[in-house]
Amino acid sequence: MAQVHLRDVVKNYGPLEVVHSINLDIADNEFVVLVGPSGCGKSTTLRMIAGLEEISGGEIFIGDNVVNDLPPRERNISMVFQNYALYPHMTVRENLGFSLKIAKRPQAEIDKAVDEAAEILSLTPLLDRKPGALSGGQRQRVAMGRAIVRHPDVFLFDEPLSNLDAKLRTQMRVEIKKLHQKVRSTIVYVTHDQVEAMTLADRIVIMRDGHIEQIGTPLDVFENPVNTFVATFIGSPPMNLLNGVVRDGAVVLEDGTTVPVPPGYQAREGQAVQLGMRADNVMPVGHSLPPTEHMAQIDMRVNLTEPLGTETLLFAELAGAEVQAKMLNPRPVEAGERMTFQVMLDKCHLFDAESGAALRS
């Protein structure tokens, strides 16, 4: 397997620059996920690594080699696409071994590689079927198997689960995680789904408008977002953001409600800010986690509830904004009911209202 390095990589389409001088280091055997909204440049970046798009500037290394001018077949990478790209007239066995057959490998070598890949992905009972007789999840496993048989330095996945329904996506996330544990390969994976990114990645690369906003472990980017874009993009439901002004060590919201500045953050007197709170850290008194050292209480009117079984998601109103909160030990809540909520301040965040940057001290 191999490391991947991007050095000041740029992509232009005519006068339009869509990827802006990005730098990224991916370690050997690391699972890195590029995530971001549509049009952020993540798939273009993946295709540049694969050699399917020419770069307009910078350098791409796979291992110790600069691959800028190498065609895809010479980069020793395998790519898995969202549309499977299987040959419908071939059996699963023939699909798996096709690239090795084209490379004129000995039949014994092809059979061994196909059997190994089929075993890893639980495809052995399906080897004599054609793609039309397979489910969506089985087809995707065949697409992954076709990549495995080549023993590439790097696996590239371009939104491979986007065509599957919710249940199959969950199952295939587990399959891909198992695959990485078994073959211990370097994987670069593109998705717009932050749940996929959080569950699969060793590290997440969050992109916006052709720039890298933040790189870190799933827990790090969730707990320490560098700006409001990352804060609201990572996490479900998204982080609540409330507008306010800092006065005497507290954030004064637009309706006059005051909340102490969260520990670890600092803002100047009179600075316009946004207070960030995740639903997991805003819970009604008596229906919440045990209190921590840094707590605050706020009163809110609940407008809507979503019972989820063991917990209920509450949609409340504060300072003219909607706030999502969670209630453990659920009970019926009437629309318009006012409730007192506990806020775990040590889990809250503070951002500059103009730039969106986190105001960590």
C-alpha cells in the first residue's frame, strides 16, 4: 500500500478555478473521507488522484512517485463508482477477474485472486450469477471485489452508496469498514453524507467551494469545529446557532436571554457572536443527563416534537430562532408548552458572527 500526498493542487476549468491550492497528506493504510456539499470539489479532487482529471497546478504523490503525468492504469489505484459499472452479460466471477484477464495474467492467478476477493466480501455463493440477479448491495460488493483483485496501492471510492436505500447504505457501511480491516489498505472515499464520513473515516476532510475547511478525526471535527460551516455540516441534527452580543462575560441573545460564555472561548466586550449548542447538550430539567460543572438554564417554548422511542427531539423557540433539543425519559409535550432546559456549557461553542471562526481562547 502507499501514502498519498497533495501539494498545492489546483484545478481550473478555463478561467474558473474549482479547487484552490489544497494540501493533504494521507498515511499508509489510512481511511480518509472527503466530505462536503455538492460542488465543493471533493469528487474532482478524487478524480485528480485517479488520473481521470488533469491537474492545473501542484503535485500529486502516490508513495514516493509524482504521478501528475501518469495515466490511471499506471498509478496502481482501483476506483469504485456509485453506478457499479458491472458488465451485465458476465457472471460475478467473470466481472471480478476481467481486469486481470485483460492484463493477461495466468488463469491460476486470476482464479486465486477472485476466490480471495469473493471470500472477503461473502460473494462465493454468487459467483455464477449475473448482475441482473443481484440486489443493489450485492452489486456494490462485486464492484468492490473487482477493485480488490488488482491489489492496488490505493482504493478510491466515489459516493459508492448514493444509489442504495437507507437500510442498504447502513449495511454497506459495515461491509466497507470490514473490508478496510481485512485488507488494511489506503482508502480515499468521497461522500456528501456526513453520517458516512463520521462512521467510516480515520480522518475527515471537510471541503467547501474548493477549499479544505478542516481536517481531523470524526470526534475532533464534531467536538472542535473551526467555524460555523463545519459546526452545522457535521452532526445530526445540525448544531443550533443563536445570534448575540458579548456583555460582561455572557452572551446576550436578541431577546435579552443571557448565557455565560462557554469555557475555553473568549470574545471582546460588545463583539457580535453566534452561540453554538448541539441538541444532545440542551435537555429539559428532569429529562436530561446528570449535570456537569458548567451548566446554564434557559426557558423556551416548545413548538413541535418528534418522538423517537428512547428519546424525543424537541423543536423549541428562543430569541426568534428555532432550537433543537433532546428529551430523555420522554413524556407527552403539548405544542406551545414552556419548559426549562439545562445547557451543558462545556459542550457549547462560540463563533465570530462576521467571519464564522471559532473564538477559542
